[in-house]
Amino acid sequence: SSFSANDILDQGLTNFNDLQYSVPNLFSGGGLTRITLRGIGSEVIGPGVDPGFAVHVNGVFSARSGTGLINFFDIERVDVIRGPAGTLWGRNSTGGALNIVTKKAEHEFDANADIEYGFFDGGNDLALIRVMLNILLVDVFLALRVVLLSVMYDYHLKNLTD
């Protein structure tokens, strides 16, 4: 399954937790940094334990599947490959692989920014800041793309018992 930048925006896919509802048998372990596809992943989380599901960012393997749980911003494409996919995606892809491809710098000026703020009952605040700046440095030869994504939560717990 492959999702382009337009698919991600049209379907409102803001992170992996949203993506798992668009791909059959793809699952994130209930808040854990564990990803499984068709039931294959890693039940053991710790140092020296390799997952059964490979996560790549721009084609580069990440040893921890939690990398795949990032928020999606300035993404060109997200590919979910059903496994086993060892021939194309290397070891640790028995269950499959996730490849997140970020947008590349373009040879023109572009900028985008937005801020979302939410205030919830009980005094909990949420702020989401997204900024993208694309600058042409040297005509046709060199461009720079800088992206910032910041999520800030302010959660308060109130003990209702004595």
C-alpha cells in the first residue's frame, strides 16, 4: 500500500496511528513502540532485540520500529510493504516494511506554517506547530529545506479520591 502526499492530506493521516486504519492487518501495539503486520513483529522490546517489521526513513533502516510512529509532516510518500520482504528491504522484514519518504528540497522559494491550539476541559492544553521553509541557495545547484514539527501537551491529572 502506498500513500502519496495528497492521499495523506485527503485521508487526514497525521501519524502512524491513523495509517494503521487504512492498511489491513497493520497494527501499533496500543501505545507501545511496536509495529506488527499480519501478526508478525516483535513481542520483546529492549536493547539488542531486533523487530520482525522493518522501518525505513528515506530508504535508511532504523533499528527501532518506534521511528515509524512519528507524526507525518512534509512527507512525499509512505509505503507499506507486506512481508516477507528480505530481498528488497533486508533483514528484520519478515512481517514487512514501512518506508517513509520525506519531501526533497526544490529549486524555488516556498514557505508554509500553521499552528493548532486546543484547550480541553480540566485545563489540558495542546499545541501543534508546523513550519516549512524551502530556499534556493545557488541557482539550479543548491537548495535547502528546513522543517519543524513540535507537539506540546500539557496534561494534568486530578486525584478525585482522598
